[in-house]
Amino acid sequence: GFCRELSAEQRDAFEAEGRAPVVRFRMPEGEIAFTDLVRGEISFQTEFVPDFALCRANGDPLYTLTAPVDDATMEITHVLRGEDQLSSTPRQIALFAALEEVGVASFTPQFGHLPYVMGEGNKKLSKRDPEAHMALYREQGFLPEGLLNYLALLGWAIAADRDVFTLAEMVEAFDLADVNPNPARFDLKKAEAINASHMRMLSLDDLTHRVLPFLKTDGVVGDPVRDADAQMLELAMPLIAERINKLTEASEMLGFLFVAEAEFTRTDVIDEAGVEVVRAAHDALNGVGTWSTADIETALRAALIEGLGLKPRHAFGPVRSAIWGRNLSPPLFESMELLGRDRSLARLSAALA
């Protein structure tokens, strides 16, 4: 309130210095109290709330005026914002009272101040932080419903023993009164786990539809998709549906089926012991009559587990590396059936070179 009672001489002196006046809102004297939808009863002594500018010196209105006027004309009933905005709320309430007096507002909305979300190092997650951008999670293959589920958990819970829920269930159960006012920490691993749960809730057709844009972007399939690739994708998706946690992982899991043999590369190094395993696998599979999942499994188990006395992890690891390019893949036997006899044997042979 430093400029409330300026004399004519003081005004003339300021103007002589080139200082132009601005329109400010005169805060009322006393206490402003309200019920915060998240934090309960809150009160402010207005002697600690300065008169705030409504317009620039050139007359252009500031956000402090335009935002409440906008809310008033739209008849906004609830204003929910970050807890860092709490100190400005008494100004908003006083201004709404004035807007009601002049007929611009018909009521004052209810206010609720949500807790901070903390990022790395327990620092407040800023809009400038890359992990705060929704586009990043879309590019990483998060489902909208999975990310929404996790974001809802940052300060709220549907039940003490339950983390995964649909949007419809959230709408039914959500109550602002249940929001925790304490800061929450964004945990990427927890977000990925929640997303994985929502991946399992999708039908196979829906999951296929959602991974297709990522497969196209990564060059796994063409755009438009060739009929042969569409048929292969239909057969392969059941193998990875329970194994991928984000949509982007489909390209890594399925790429070995669609890549041209001339472009196939192996990133794993197969050691001498692994080469002997691959040789035994090649010899065993070379004599398989029917190229089916069951016969492939029978031949490999007989040759590698019974014949070489290896444990499954040591027996099938080198074979995965030869077939897929690294020791990670969808189910091995089913994958080899889809890949076909000729391509499977050719990759085993190439790993021996």
C-alpha cells in the first residue's frame, strides 16, 4: 500500500523521473479465509498481501486481472492449481468479491492447491525438465490410460492395496478431499510398471493396432503394410503380448522376423562354448521332419539338454543370439517356427562362420 496516499507533490516528482502510474487493486483490511479443497481451512492477514497491479503503465491488463475475469465469465466453479500458487489466492478471492459487486462474477469459485511433484534429486519437477513433457512418454510407448493412472497416484489412491485402475473407475472413485497435500515423487519405474499392467488389459487386436505406428516408424514394416507382413504380425503378436511393457518394445522383439537376411546383424558375441551349442542345435534341427514348435523343442532339448547335459539357460542362450541377434527374444521355439526352416538354419550356420 505504499502508493495509496501519495500527495500531489510526490506524484509530480515520480512523473518527473519518468515513472508512469499503474492501476492496482486495493486489498481490503482484515482477514481472508477460505476452505481449500485439498488443505482444509486457510486464512491470510491482508496486511501481508500487497496491493497488486491489474494493468501495465500503458493500460494493457495483466494476467492477475484477465484470469479471474475469464474464470468469472465462464462461470468456473473449481480452480485447481499447484501449491506454489497458494499465496496468490487471497488476491483472487478479494478480486472475485469486487467482480461480484460490479456484476462481472456471480460467485467466487472454490480453490484447491495440489501437491508438488518431485523429480530427480527430490527437486520440484519443472516444466523445463524433459521428463515433465507428455510427448516424451508418447514417444517412449506409454499408453495414455497407463500414464493417466500413474499420474493420478501422485497424491491420490483408489484404495490402500490397489494401484491399477481404469479411467472409468477413477471417475467413479475420485474425490478431491482424498488428495494428499504432501509432495509426491515421480518414479519412472513405477510408471512403467503401471503401464505394463494396462498393456495386459488390452485385447490382442487393440495392442496390434497401437504398436503398428511404432513398427512403421522403426522401419520394421512398411507403410502401407504388405499383406505378408500383416499375416506375420498377426501370428507373432501373441508371442510378445505378455512380454512388452511399452509399445516401443515391439520393434525390438519382432524386428528379427521382418528384417531382410542380408541386413540381419548379430550384436551378441557367441563364445567358443556357445558356438558348439549352436553347432549341435543346427545339426539337430537339420533333421527335423515337420518344422513345428513341438518338434523344434523336442529336437533342441534332446540335443542340448540331454545330449550335451546343459541347463536350459546355457542351452538356449546361444541359439537365441544366433536366431534373434541377442540373447533376448519372444518364446524361442515358436519364434523359430515363424521364422521358418530355411532362415533359422541359415542364421545358425552364419553364427558358426
